[in-house]
Amino acid sequence: CANVYVRAAGCRLPEHYAVNGNNVEELGGGTDSFMEMFRALARSPSHKVHLFGENEFFRRQTKVGIAHVVLPHLRWQHYWAVIITECDASAGSATGGPSSGE
């Protein structure tokens, strides 16, 4: 549930975003190249709408985060997460979440 993780990192998402939903995340895997992964997501009609803000809902999402993790024991080994969200600036920075060691 990407919305849960983004909120836990300090981002106050709009109230109409589902509590346990995903209004913010794109996932890809199988390559160590960000550009290769990005091109693959951009070729997917449903991912493309989010990545390029092709409707009003996604056009308001202007905060971007990208993560890459290597897990050699798993099938795809390289995993990418792209978070694109609308985040209330008054909530402070999106730090202190699970990846910061806290």
C-alpha cells in the first residue's frame, strides 16, 4: 500500500486518496538501468498516464521520488519504485520514513 508508506514518510496526501490504496507508485524490475526501466513503464498505457500526468488527477502530482534496490536472490534482482505524488508542503519534508533507518 504505497499511500501508507508515503504518509509514514511525512507526506500529507489529499484526503480523497485511499488510506490503503496506491495513487502514487509505479514499480519496475529486471534491469539495472533506470532509463530502460523508465522506457518500459512509459510504454505501458496505465503507467504512462501517471508518469506524464496525462489527466488532471495525475497532473497535480509534482513531487517525485525514485528508489532502486538490488536483491540478487530474487528473480528480477533489480527493482525500481517511482513515487509521483501530490504532497501538502505544510506537512514538512518526506524524510524519516522506513528507508531512513528509523
